[in-house]
Amino acid sequence: MSEDHASFMPHYQIPKARLLHAEMHMRDVRFREFTSLIRSAAKEHLNCWLKPEDQDPDDLQRFMRMIHQRQPNLSEEYEDSWPVMAYLEIYLLYRIRKAAYLKRRFGRCRQRFNRCPDPIWFRYAHASETGAPFERNCQAMVKKPTKPAHHKENEIIKMVYPRNRVSVVVKKLRKESKMIPISHRSARNADNEVDANPSNSCSSVPSHARMPVPSCNNPVFDFLSSARPTLAQFHSHFVDMGFTDDNAFKAFFSWPVDVQESMARTELGRSMNPLQLHGLLVAMRAWREKSTT
């Protein structure tokens, strides 16, 4: 459609300026002049932080008179000058949305036209002809929270895995101790004291009352007990590594120092924490010095 023919009001929303430009069939230079005129007139006569429906009717009339004075052909080319109200709504909503974004920094983007079924130029033309108030004609909708409800099944539980098996046993024993009546704790504590003392490990204590402890003549257990902090709980690790008798223990300390420490770091680095691993290395050096003297 050329600029010489009148353009009737479209019956659908035009949410963007480029779509309005295509609908008006106007040249680029003239469309830029048209939009610049509307922006300057809106800043002069209207409150740019309110929607067109919330403006003062007298201010809107002065705004329209200024547009028609500057471009009198608009009312002849377009029915009821509908592009004026179309671009005014696009411009004002853009300013309101941008101000809200800068105020909240990270705000929700509002959908501008989905709740207003009638275009703004239809409502303004009807208000101008009938004298009725210029209303929004929007469908009120209750905003639903976008954040999902908090459910326990959606929680991500961070599992803290222990560095060695001893911590698992300690946590299990603590959990069991909470379930034991107070009257029975004294007898159990006495049994644990007997088991924890290496000097009493060979005493005549019933097998069901104490945990299994290596024999008193085990050099691996004596070596681990002499470390600080004590590493007696890692005796099973050393048995898995091949320290089953005195000969294997002596053969290990006959190796070069770097080979011994490398094997200890490789085999026990994941089972021990840094304090226990460095305590093992210090105990190995002290044991070598003791055996050479």
C-alpha cells in the first residue's frame, strides 16, 4: 500500500516498532521523523513513567494536537491517526520496563500485550468519539510464583565421604552409643579401656567383650602404635600390603628410603589424612634410626 492511500486500523497488536514500520508502509526517513516527533511530544506533554491509559486526558489532547500540527497528513493517511497511539504505547512501555529493570537490577520481563485483547488505538478512538474514559480493558490475572515450591526430594544432599575406614567405625560407634541405656554404658566403657591399652591386649578378657587385637609379638602393630598420632587402626592395611610377618617388615626397611616413602604415599595416601601420613613417615625414619643403632 502506498503512502497516498488511507490505512485502516489493524485488528491485532503491534508490539514492536519494526512491525509498526512495516504496517505503516512509510519510508525510513519519514518514519524516523515520525518516531522522533512522538518521543519529543511525549516528553513535553505526558508523564513518561505512566502507561497511555493512565495519562491525564487533557495532556493526551495537547499531545495529539501537537502531533497533528507538526504532521497534518497523518489523520488523512491513517484512520484516526492510529500509528500515533501505537508507537506511543511501545515507547512508554519501553521506558517503564527499562526503569523497572534498572531499579531491581535483575527483574522479570513483563509480557506487555497478552492481557489486553483490544489494541490501544481502538480504545482511544472509542474514547474520543463517545467521551468515555480511556481504560485499559485488560484481563486481571493473579501472578503465580515462578520459584518452585521447596520439596525435600529436590534437595541436593552433599555427601562427605571419610578419608579412612576408621572414621566410619567411630561414627557408627557414636550412633550406637546414643541407643545404649546409661546403665549399660559403664560396662562397655570398661571393656573398651581394656582393648585400647596395648599392654593389656593379651590379658584374659572374654572374646565376646573386646575387639580382636593382634598378638603382642607383632612388630608391625608395635611400629604403628609407636607413631604419633597412633596408626594401630591401619594394621589391616599393612596386612593387605604384605606385612604378614617379621621378615616382610625387615625386608621393607632394608629398601632405600625413597622407595619406602614412595610406597607409603602410593598405597596409604588415599586412606590416611595428611596428619596421619606425615606421622607415618616420621615413625619410619625413627624406626630406621633405632634399628641401625
